[in-house]
Amino acid sequence: MSTLTLYTNPWSRGRIARWMLEEIGQPYEAVVISYEKDIKSPDYLAINPMGKVPALKHGDMVITEVAAICTYLADQFPDKNLAPPVDSPLRGCYYRWLFFIAGPLEMATTATAFNWEITEKSASSIGSGRVIDVMSTLESALKKGPYLCGDQFTVADLLLASNLGWGMQFKTIEPRPVFSEYVERIQARPAHKRATELDDALAPLPG
């Protein structure tokens, strides 16, 4: 079996990728990339020219972007049931939320963090549209429960719970009750607890 190597930093989205690796339950090596010395070094830029973490190496294959890493792992290890089957009607729902999280939600939380104004006039030209519309769309989806794609926990839930939890902690997402309940329930998974313990041993998050 090809070796799995995660390039990460505990103060990064690498926490999400580690959680995914703990979900699939395969042996992997975690290489901590420091922001001070390693992140723009020639050796690491040869892995990810963006000079960002996380990155995953699986044999000779390198995958960057945390949503892509998690989606790739779900497809590589289908026996873990972390994605609807390709021929399932839920596959479209799964793709929808994967790209919503990596697109509009990421844009909306970034805009909030940096106080970028998205007006009624400019919203139609911005990928996220209005921040309030992003959050209300998610709230409506989560009220249908228990997961984004019906009764199956998928990578989309792992990514969304990570983004909501992070956003509420750092106040880029308002702590709506449905968000808080969802994050608490999803992050109660044993794999998340294992991943958090490993990363907190390197550098615990505040709070």
C-alpha cells in the first residue's frame, strides 16, 4: 500500500485533513511544516508551489487544498462510507455541498474576517453573494438533518463542521443554535477527538 504523508501545521486547515485521515484509519506520517522556516523552503515548494498547508502525498501523487484532500481520501478508501456511491442519487447533493463549503462559505467567512463590504449591488458579482444568504442557506439545510446528505455522514459534514466550528470560535460566523448543535454532534466523532489530541499536543488552539 502506498505511503500517506500529511504536510501540516496545527495552526492551519491541516487539522481538517488529519481528522479525515483518522476517519479512514490508515497509517500515515505527519510532517509539521513551520511557518518560520519550512513553508517557503525549496523542499516544500517542490511539494506545494503555493507554499501553503496542508498537502498530502500518497505514493507519487500530491494533493493540495483541504477539500480536495478529504474528497480524494474518501474515494481512495470507499469501504469507509464517507461519500455516497457514484451511482447514488445523493452524489449530486454531496458535490453541491463540497463546492459550497470550499466556495461561497470560504469567501463569506474571509469577507467577514477582513471586513470586506459586500453590498446589495455587488453581491451578484461575488461568488458568495451576501454573507447572510450563505448562513441562512446552511441553516436551512442543517434543519433537515441529521447530515447534509440525508442519513449518511460524509466528507461534506466533516468539512462543514470544521469550518463552522472554526468560524464561530474566531467570530467570523454567528453562533446560530443549529450551527452549534451540529458542530457539537459531528465533532463528537472518535476520529475528531483523536485528531484534536494529536494536533493539540503540538499547539493547542485557544479557548
